[in-house]
Amino acid sequence: MTKARTPLLQVSNLTVGFQTGPGYRDVVRDVSFSVAGGETLAIVGESGSGKSVTSMALMQLLPRATSRITGRVEFQGTDLLTLDERRMERIRGDRISMIFQEPMTSLNPVMTIGAQIAESILMHRRIGRAQARAEALAMMDRVRIPSAAGRFDDYPHQFSGGMRQRVMIAAALACQPDLLIADEPTTALDVTIQAQVLDLIKELQAESGMGVIFITHDMGVVAEVADRTLVMYHGDVIEAGTTTQIFDAPSQTYTRALLSAVPRPGSMAGIDAPTPYPVFDIAEGRMSPPAERPDTLQADQPPLLEVKDLSKRFAIQSKLLKRVTARVHAVEGVNLTLRRGETLSIVGESGCGKSTTGKLITGLHPRDEGEVVIAGRKLDRVSAAERAHDIQMIFQDPYASLNPRLRVGEAITEPLRIHGTVPRAQEREIAAQLLDRVGLKAEMADRFPHEFSGGQRQRICVARALVMKPKVIVADEAVSALDVTMKTQVVNLMMDLQAEMGLGFLFISHDMAVVERISHRIAVMYLGQIVEIGPRAEIFGNPRHPYTRRLLSAVPVPDPARRNQRGAVPVTELKSPIRPPDYRRPAQHYTQVSPDHFILETGAESL
Amino acid sequence: MKKAFKSPPGILLLAILALAFILPLFPLPDPLAIDVDARYAGPSAAHLLGQDEYGRDLMSRLIHAMRSAIVISGGAALLAAIIGVTIGIVAGYVRGISEALSLRVMDVILCFPPLLLAMLAATLYGAGPKTLVPVLALVFVPSFTRVAHASVMTVRGQEYVDAVKLMGASAPRIIFRTILPNIAGPLFVQFSFVVVMSVVLESGLSYLGLGVLPPEPSLGMMIGSARATFADQPWLLFAPCMALVVLVLVLNAFCDHLRHVFDPRNGSGA
């Protein structure tokens, strides 16, 4: 099936404009590239860079009435832009397929997954249902869905995120397309699952010789998969070349900014204290290294936060009699301390209990067992109003964590109004100061949250968390939803504030790159328990627990030369911490590896 | 709120309100004054829209009927909204036994057809505006409870509610200052439905003689009594029907517009 290295797809001078008022605004300008069979091209950029619009334009998925596409998109000798909707339909899903980012929403919830895979075969091939079913089953085997025949008639909600993405891939590849467009296919997945899906796409490509356009914002993923790379910024291609070239000698400051946000193993080795990201000036094309700074950790002070034997279980009840049939052991015997000026990161994959731990510590969820002591006072002894002075939280989703009906100035000072400590007249002044502190303009106070970008909103949330001058801030995936450059800026801001105010951060994240930058210490959680905890350098340099090793080995290595050195990641599902009602947790024994570095002794059962 | 009235539906509603509430302050003919000699009289200088089967002034009766329809329906909707939204929010926020109890009670009320329930109450406690308002309110409480409850359920899980909790806000503050404004949109839509439905239900009850008591004018009663003479005097039937239709349409348009205005994503918010 492998074709000669003539381009499969040749895009020349593609420009896409959307209608705004009377005219058109170009969101993609003069993009040219080609993809050959068996080749992978990565298009990298942040939200608004035009990378997804480019792929939609190729597929003619943009509304024809309100968009204007010029240029040539030559696919196997035909210009796709000249085709009408009916002829395009024959190409879509058959010759060119697409996988989307969100495996939770891109499958139809009321159709069985087998039917969804067979659907595209039935649409494009003149074959019977039985034969389509057989082909769909073969496809499910090819994407390595375990016991495919038994799961053919299951519905999407019965699958985990990683398995759903496999189903999506199976549906996309059912007709053996010549070109696959993958739009952020692994962004919503956990890192070990991401590694599995990337491996799968590479294997399938090697088998069938199709061309792949891989759209992503993650340079680590690019290094893993791409032969050639296109970097987009605000609708323009600013850099293009082989992936090795781009990684070894990036010519643009922006590309370097993207690269600096991915972890290079060892890049932080030998540095004891957390270090901010280098600062980039895109307009001037300069990159300044982070300022030298003393460590923020004040080890001699009494701990800000002590957590002892924290546990939380959620009961699963039977429908009819409300009897407890099982319990989700979300958090199991967690012990932590956090000192002044320290950042302790909690890492782990979805369902490991890291977010629940954060909510228990802030008191948002009632806990079942254990004790939380903040600044020397027990959590339950302190009223909710007083607690606000001690601990605050920054949430994951900057779109959901600001009240859409409050102007941002009011949102920032809302805690002050609740406590009535500050006269109204001063509120504006305080809001202005804080906005200025987090790098926004004071006059933005009168705007509503929807007028801000994700990164700006997250800064507003930081400002709001600061207004009570808390001692501890729990940051639950606080930068996970942000674009790379925004992420580095918010992380730098948090580190500056820590130096200034001696804050203790409990940084909950699945993003190992950020964690490596920001943490003093790291706790790795798995199935509700801390399996390993220790200083950053120890966890990254000397991981002892098998789960920590698996987690670290799944993180994409941002070095195209070392692409195939990572061992294949076994196809595993994340285990769930659902236990029978009479389950007793075996006693936890921690072994000390070095000062401050502990690992949980585990039986064979937990991995 | 000012902005809500600076729009075509707002201006129309203001016009209707002015018609119904300000015009009666001027020396209009008495809507109850009977003039048997001039029954079915056509339009004249003294009676612009003519006279009905008892020679009463049609325009004056229409205006008074619209006023009572607005007062009764608006009052009933407001009462239902206050009771229903409170129950719904508490049920959605506090959960537990209060939720189960209040929602089941609402289900029981919903089991009765609205007209039947209203007729039952009107027969038990006597017809007239004083029973009409509570009866209509009772009929529409469950719809507000349902909408408020469902909206609270979606809003309460949002991170900004958690954020306010962490600021140390009390439950009433969270309910009224954070959650209520964010569920106002669907509640306004519901309010528009309920006002319109109670206008229709009120005229229906009055048509059946269970609503506004004669000789006080009401749109439903006017339609009912004009039915007999429809063939000879179609105007007497058309006039109240048209008044009803216009009232319902304008109210609908206005409430729809209100929802748009209250959404902060459209312009500067409320």
C-alpha cells in the first residue's frame, strides 16, 4: 500500500477568512505545506493560532456561507477547494479522516460503538451489514481494544477515555483513509494513556502507509510523532522544517518559548530551588533567562499545613434500597506537611484522588477520617469565614471559576465584602492594585469575565485568591487548561508571589513539565494513596516506586533523536479504587530511601 | 432594567400598561353603566368602540378587563415565583430530605390538570379575584420549583460557587448573591410562560363564570357573553379576543427580551 514519496496532500497559499460584519477577517494567512504517504506532519500552535481552522478548511468543514477560503488544496491530484459538498462527502471519512480532541463528546452516546465504527464503512462501501460488522470488529482488534467481540455492542459511556479514543481512531480508520488528521487527539488523556494512543497511531501508520497531520500544542508530543513540523502563530506559519531542525535550532523566539515549556529530562538537574521559566519577548525576539533568586522555602519556620491520615470514601448505593454496595476509596491515609514558601506538588492520573485531597484540605468536602491543621489550628475549630484568611484555592477551569455576573473588580474584592472588613470606597483601589500585581490593567476592573482570555481569567483568579492574604493556596490543575505561553506566565507569577509573600502552594497537577519547574517536593498519588513522596530532584532522578517510574516513562521526551528509545507502554487501564463495603485498607508502611524521600511498600495487588 | 424597556417589546408593553392603568384615570364612560336603549349601538363620539348587549361602553370595559387580567395574572405569577423559586433553591442547595419532600409535593400538584384544580378551588372557596390569585399561584408553583431546582443543580457544581464558599460566605449569601443571579435567565423565561398561561387560565375561568365576578368586566366573560350574539354582532366577540391575543404576544416578546438583557454576554448586563 505504501506509495512513492510524492506528496499526498499539497496545500499552497491557503488563506481562510471569517465574515465579521461587512468584511472578512483572515485567521489563517498564506499557509503552504505538503504531506506524503507514510509521513507525519505536526502543526503546532496555541489556541487562536489557526491550526484547527487550517484542518477544518482542508476538510471543507467550515460554514461555506460565512467563510472564505482561497489557495489550493491538492489531494491525490484534485483540488479539494473546488469540490461541491456532495463530492466532498465522498472523500471525508473515506480518503481523509479526522480524530477530535474530546473522546467524551465526539462519540454519539446513544449508538453502540460497533455501530459507530461500521457506520462509516456502510456510508462509503457497497457492502452488507454483516460484512460491515466483520470489518468493524477487525478494526477494533487493530486498535487493540481488549476482547473486541464482547464489547461491540457496548455504549460509549461504558468505556474509559483512552478506550474511547481508540474507538474514535477505529471509526476514523475504518475505510483505510490515505490521510488522517488528528486534532489534539491526546490532549484530554492521561499521560500513560497518551503514550499508548501515540504508539497506536504510529503502529497503524506503519502498517497502512497513510499520511498523518497531527495538530497539537504540545512540543513533547511533536517530538514523539512528527517527521516534519509547522509552527503557527496568530494565523501565520512562522517556522517550518524537519522536527529535528526545529528542536535543535529553532530560529524563532516563539518556537523557543514553546520548547522551553516542555520538560527535558535533566534540565532541572543540579538546580535545587524551583526556577521560573525564561521570559520571552515575542515582539522583540528576545529571550531572557530567569532572574537569579534565593530559595523561597523557609525551612526553619513551623509548618503551614499538616495533614494526618486523611481519608475520604464515597458510597455507591443500590438504586432501590439505598444500601451501600461498594465504596470509592478516593483518598486513603494521606499524610502531608507544607512549610512556608514551599511548593508541594501532588501528581497522579485522573481518578487518583489528588483533586479530592485538595478539596478535603480546603474543607470544601467533609472528610471521613484524619486531621488537617492549618497554621497551627485544626480545620474544624475554625469557622469558614476565618478559614478564608488561611487557605484559598485556584481552580482548574478559568471559565467556570469566575461568576459570569460579577465584574472582575467585584469578583476580586468579593471576599472583602463577605467579611465586611474594608470600607466600600477602598475596594476599587485594592482591586486595581491586585490587577496590576497580576499583570493586568487596573481599568479592566469594570469588565465581565467573558471579555477575558483563559490566561487573563486565571490571573484574575490568582488575584481573588490573594485578596484575603492567605498563607496556603491550593492550586488544583491551575494552569492545565492554559496555552503554553500563558502557562509559563502564570507559573512565573505564582512563583514571584510566593517569594514576595511566603505562600505555601499545594500544586495539584498531572503535568510533569510544570511540576518539575515549580516544586520543592512532589507527592505521587495512585488509587487514593501517596505511593512516593520526596524532593523534586529525587523523584525525577531516582524514582523508586514502580508507578512513579511508569508515570515518568510515559512523559513524552522532547528530543526527536531519542524517539524510539522509550519502551512500549503496556496497554493498561487505570485501576479504580472501588472496593467492597467491608474492605479494610492494609496498614501502610513507608520506607525511607533518603532524607525526606519515602515510598509506599505495596503488594502485587495495587499495580 | 431601564434598558429592557428601550426596545420594541418594552415600548409595546409600556403602551399596554399605560392604556390599562393610566387611561382609567381619565373620565371614561363607566364600564358598569347600563344603557339598555343603546344596546348593540355602533361607535359614536361618546362610545368610541360602541356598546354591548346591556349598552355598556365597550372600550371602557376592554380597558378595565385588561387591567384586571394583568393585575391578577402578574400577581399570581409573582406569588408563584416567590414561593416556587424559594422552595426550588432550598431543595437544590440543601438537598437531602427537604429536596425529596418538596419535589414530591410538587409532583402531586402537577398531577391535577390546572383548569380542574382552579375550578375545584373556586367552587370550594367561592369565585372572585381574592381566590383567583392564590389559586392561580398554587397551580404554577411547581413549574417554578422545577426550573429553579434544575438550574441550581447545574450552577451549584460550578467552581465559582466553591470559590465563594472558600471565601467564607454563608449559605444564604451564596444562594441569593451568587446562585440566584446566575439562574435568573431560565426563571425569567418561566415567568413569561406563567404570566401568559395565567392570563389564558384566568380568562378561561371567567368564561366559565368562576373567575372575575360580573358585572366587573373580564376578557373571558366578555368573550363568553358575546358568543350568543356572534352571528349578529361579531365585533363584540372579536374585540376581547384581539385584546387577549395582543396582551399574550406582547408579554411573551417582552419576557424573551428580558432574558436576553439579563445575560451578561449580551452587552453590559443588568
